[in-house]
Amino acid sequence: MEDVFGCKLIYRSWKEVNERARSISLEEAGRVCADWDIRQEGVAEECFLRAVRLYIAVKRVIEEVGGVDGVGANCLNESFHSDTTPCLAWNMLFERDNIIWAC
């Protein structure tokens, strides 16, 4: 990939990212998303905040690695590690941070 496309692939454990997400308090997640204008009709607040926690955890990994332009995951096949669907987190990575996500 690097020689042909100039992309360097760096692997991280999806399980570990989800463990990091669960360690983030719902209160912190609430502070992070306080200015997000996202319709939540019919979505329980805790479910919404679980996705925000995943956003925070992924963002922290991105900051640790540095120079990240895109991220991908096999979240469907590894969904047993998650307590939320990750789609909101991926969308917010793009909308707020210009990080491309590939499923």
C-alpha cells in the first residue's frame, strides 16, 4: 500500500478502542457533544452518548498516532466488542475533524 498508493497502514485493536471508549464517562461525552446539532428523536440519551464516547476514543488514538488522514475498521465483524453502533462517531470524525472513515 505504501509503495503503490503512498498510504501507510497502522493497525490498532478494535477491542482496545472500545475498552477505551467505555472508560470515558457519559458526563465527559456530554461535554464534548454539547455544541453538536444532531437530531436525536427516538434515541435514548445514553445510547447517543455511547457513540460520542467512541468518537472521543478514536480521536485520542488518532492524536497519539499523528498525521492521520483516514481511518477504517471492521466494526461489523467485530461488533461484539462494541456497546454502540459506530456510524455517528465516524460521521462526526468527518464533519468535525475532516478525517475520512471507511467501513
